[in-house]
Amino acid sequence: MSAGDGGVRPVGGGPAGQTVVVVGGSSGIGLETARQVVAAGGDVILAARNTERLRQAAHELKPLSTAAFDAQDTERLERFLQELPGQVDHVILTAGSPSYTPLDEIDLAEAGREFGVRIAMMLAVARASREKVRAGGTLLFIGGTGGRRPAPGMAVTGALTAVLPALTANLALEVAPVRVNLIAAGFVDTPLSASLLGDRLEARREQLRRTLPIGRVVGPADVAALALHIMANGALTGATYDIDGGQQLLAR
């Protein structure tokens, strides 16, 4: 029975009793989203690249199953979803990281691959999910807000920031009645942010504490809470939801 068949129950009201597939579920936003799903009474299926972190996440959350692979291998990603043993309610893809490379330092082949693979991952999830996600369920992707302001080193990230909302809106029409939405985050205090900033991390945190209208740094729990809200509200599709603590309101 496909997601569009009339016999499939609509999805809404929160993750209790539902199954959520989290790709990139071993750390950061993905792991925290999985935690909140389980805490709300739902089940999770976890996929991630790092086998040790995935093992640790599985020990904590007791998922229905796990799979270790790199989501940038879009054929493997699509096959993983197609081979799920039954239908699920939601899929969230958190894999990927921003690029901050000045023009003179850009490897053109790598830049093209990075741009293309981000789009291809979303296309792969959407295509595979048509038969695997129940009507009214959600495909949820993570993007960013930082690239909305032009700046040196932001060419690739800025282009993706512009493209992903348009891709989300188009996919929402193509895979309906499955819903498709995008979360656009500003700085989120995750292990990925720590790896990108290195010894500049604490200075960045302090700057944001001083300047953000919310007076604190956005964490994975904030983004996960938004993800669960989007899963629960069956009227939301084709849209981009910003979560940055007011970062876009500030002058550079």
C-alpha cells in the first residue's frame, strides 16, 4: 500500500506511537531529535556514518534498528529507505555541513560535488519516501540562514541557502500527501560547530550570548523541539522555518 492510498491513516498529533527515521542520528540535532521522539513515546530508526557514535546512540535510545553509512552516498541512502521493513511516519535528514571557503581557495570539483550532493540527498529521500512514509507524515530537512547575507567565503553556502527552500516547496507538491519542510538554523551549539570553530568556539558562544535577542545560544534541543512541532502539525508543508535566536536581525 503506497503513501497515497486511501487506506493509509493520516499522521498528526505528535510522535507518540509513531516511527521516525533519523538520518544523521548519532550526534547533534539528529541525536537530540531522536531523544525527544523517544521521550514523547515514539520509536526511532537511526542511520549515521560514525559507527561508534551510532552504537552509543543505540545503547541510549533502543531504536527499532540502525544502519551505518554515509548519507552522501545517495544510492545507499535511497536503498536504505526503500528497504525499510514497513511504512514509517517521518524522515528527518540532518547530514551535511556548511562550507566557508574563499573564492581563491575553492576546489571547483569539490564545490560542485558539495553543492550537488546536498540537493541529491534531498531528492533521494523524497523519491524513496513516496512508498515508505504514511500520508500526512513528514520529510524534514535541515538547512541554514547564515548564507542569506553575502560575504567572502559564503558563495557555496549562500547558493545552497537560496536553493533549499525552493527545492522543499517543489518536493512538497511532488510527494503529497506526504509533507515536506525545511528547518533553517543559525548557529547551533553542536559537535559540528565545535569542530568547525575549534579554539574560537567559546568566543563565538560568548558573542552570541551578548548579542542575540534571546540572550542565549541556540542548542540542539531548540531545533529538535521545532522538528517535533512540524511533525505534529499536519497543516505544515512546503515551508521553511527559521530558528536562529534572532541572529538575522543583527548587523554583522
